[in-house]
Amino acid sequence: MPKVSSVVVPYATYLRVYEPLAAFPDQERDHWTRYARRPEHPSYQDELRRSLADLLPTPPIPVPVQESADAFVLEVDGVVCVCPWRTRLRGWQALQELSDELPKPVLDAMLPPVVRRQATMDYERWLARNPDCRPWIRTATWQVPLNWFVLVSDEERRYEKGTGEIPPMLRYRTPMVQARRRVARALRTLKDTVEEGPLIDGLLDVGRWLEEFHPRSLVELDYGGLVHAVPAGDLEDDHSAADVAAGIEALRQGDGAAAGEAYGRLVERWRTVRDRRSAN
């Protein structure tokens, strides 16, 4: 694999779905079957480096010209599952979100309006031919959305400190059926106890997304490059999924004080990351 950049791009977190090969149409299944047999597969940092390389030319290339043929691969209990990158689709979607996140002068300096207009037109034409498309990966920067933690449990948490040049790692993996069940339970509790708001809206959205995939899929929440923004001790002590679960259970039991304590732990834990984001 050619090395396109030595720069490590941090501060992004990921929610991924790995589908079994049987979930894909025949032609695509054949591709992923051959792909999975390769001795090595690229990492999320390889994907980020490729995206960064596209932004270096003038004018920049905000969305790849061709869709990626790469994927992340897992084998669990003898079943091979893949998570296609779909970098082009995700690039189009991220470009739409940038308009809501950045002031127009900043956005124009990063990506000239003519570049954005062309990308939007390309996306609209592609979407007309592929109305049922959806990405296998969701990305967030400088945070892990609280609704993502609903999908996993503290028992599924895996943390590695990292050594030397190897960074620490924090992630969760859970079967799709568990993730969907947790979403349904949390929504029942939240709708009965709190007002409509971002948490419920976000959970409804991620729940609809999960329904698009094979029931034997795996769901992965990966802190990705955000580990670079969290002090090592804080990262090791991060049990945000447990706090979210405790808060929702407290609401279900009618214990507002306990729910408030769980929320307070979350706010305090993520304050450091928010402060670093503001500083940048």
C-alpha cells in the first residue's frame, strides 16, 4: 500500500457496523471475500491519511473521485464480517454538515464555493441513482455522541494503554441485536421521563440507521484519534457507557438524583476535551 502521508490525523471517533459476507449482493460479496483473504488490511489512520492527501492539491479534492474499495475486516466465531469504508459517500455527507458547523468565510477559505457546488451536484446525481444508500461508518469530531454509548455496555469495553509509538486504544463491540435492544429500551425510558430533545432525536436517528443492516452484524464504537486529546489516566478511567446506562436506569426507576449524578460525571469527564476543542 503506498504511503500518502506520515501525518496522523486525530480527534475523530467512529461508530461502525460490520456485516457478515452473506449480507452483500453476489458481486460485492465476491469482492469482499477476496479482500478479506489478504494478509493485511489498512487501518482507520490509513483512511484519514488518504483523505488528507486529497486536500493538499489546489483546488482541494473534498470528495474522492472514485468510491473506496477498502474495508475493515473482523472474524468472530468463524464468521467474516466487513465494514466498507464508503469514503466517497461519507465525504459528501460530511461536506453537507460542514455548512452548518463552520462560518461561511472559514468554509470558503477551506473549500472554495465552486468546489462545494460541484461536489453537491455530483452527490445529487449519484443519490438519484442510489436512493437506498447508507454508510457503514459514522464519524464525530472532538466527542463521542452520548447516544452512541447507549448501544454498548461497560462489559464490552476494551482498553489498551499503548506503548512507545503505539497510541492507546479504547473501543466497544457488541452484537447488532444487543445494540437494537438497548436503543429500544432507552427510548421507552427517555420518552416517558424527559422532554423531546437532542438525546432522543439522536437515538431515534441511530436506531433507524441500525435497522438498515443484517441482524448478525457487529457494532463497534471506537474512540479512534480522540485518544490523543484525553490524558492517559482519564482515558483509562473513562467508563462513559456505564454512566449513560446508570443514568437511564435511574430515570426508569424515578431516581432523578442518581440520574443527575451520572450526568454530572459525564459532563466533568468531557469538559477537558471540550476545552481543548475551544483552544483549537
